[in-house]
Amino acid sequence: MSVPEKARQRYAEGGMLRLAESLANGLRRFLSTRVFSIRKARLLEWSLTGPIPNVEPPGIEIDVRELREEEIPRFKNIVREEKLELWRRRLRQGKVALVAWHGDEVAWFGWVSRQFEYETTFDVNLPLKEDEGYVLDAYTVPQYRGHDLHTYMSVKRLQKLKDLGARKAYGIAAKQNVASRRAHQKGGAVETKGITRVNILGIRFHLWKDLKGRE
């Protein structure tokens, strides 16, 4: 076999290998989303009846402001357009987003609400009482991670909920997102329940487990 023929054979073999890997990855995605999947999360609780915890300020200078609707287009490179439309609806419903600005750049954002909001990521329904609130949809822009922004701003969100009359706050964090969970715990969060979302052939259900050490 000549050199060009060997090269073509190796290329063909490599192409078949790549095709097989692609099919295998596609099958795994199909099985994990349509046939069987498990997602695990933690339910977080904060008491707002006492003083809000004091935490160290972040390692960068920030300006914290409530989001205004006219500022939403500035997030188009961070958030999908359909999510931005959801933000507009939230603001019109009276929900509040806090934004940490570093100069003219967005460094962090997160929402608070006096009503629970369904999130497809966790697929959980959590009815709230009149004196309870919910924190959701927080994000630190990658280049600003490592400055303890999430802990600091999470405490700011708790203060906002307290100002709105809430005496207890809830949040949900993915179990594998250890950094986010630790940031919340530094701000006084207690993980009270483990949530396991199971999907079998499109039939979804949740398993709730009380966690040890609950306060």
C-alpha cells in the first residue's frame, strides 16, 4: 500500500472514530434527558428576624444598584434574549434585581422576590408564606469571580428582602455548585433539605430529605 493510500485509510478510520464518538455522545445526552436523569439540589434557608450577617466587602470596587428596565439591553452579551424578556416581566411584577457594577461593567446580578418563581433548572414548586421571600437567578461574570462578590451580594439581597417585610428567605442551589453553596453559608444560609429530581421516561418526581444539622 502506497503512502497516500495509507494516509487516506488513516483519515477514514479517524473519521469513523469521530462519528462513533459523536453518536455515543448523542446517545448519552438522549438517555440522560429523555430516558433517565437525576439532578440534586439543596434548599437554603435564612432567618431575617435578627441582624443580617456582616461580611467582608469584595476585593474590587463596586456600585450596587437596583436594575432599571432601560438598563436591560446592557446585559445582552451575558443573558439570552428570552431571559431578558423574562426580566422585563419580573420588573413589571414588582420583583427586584440587584446589580453590582464595576465602573461601566456588570460584575454580578441576582434577583429577590416575595413570591416563589418556578425555575426550570430545578423544577421545584415551593409555596411561600406571607412573611417569606425568595432569592434566585444570581450570576457572577467570570472575570469577576474570586473576589467574594457572591457572598457580599447575597447578603445585600437578604437585606433587601428584609426591607420588603420578609422574615425568612429561601433559595435553591445545585448540589454540585459547591462554591455557590459555600458563599451562601458564609452569609448565614442553612441547608435544610436535599432535593433529588428524578426523570424516568418523561415522568418527573422529587425526593425530599431532611438534612442533619438543621438549625
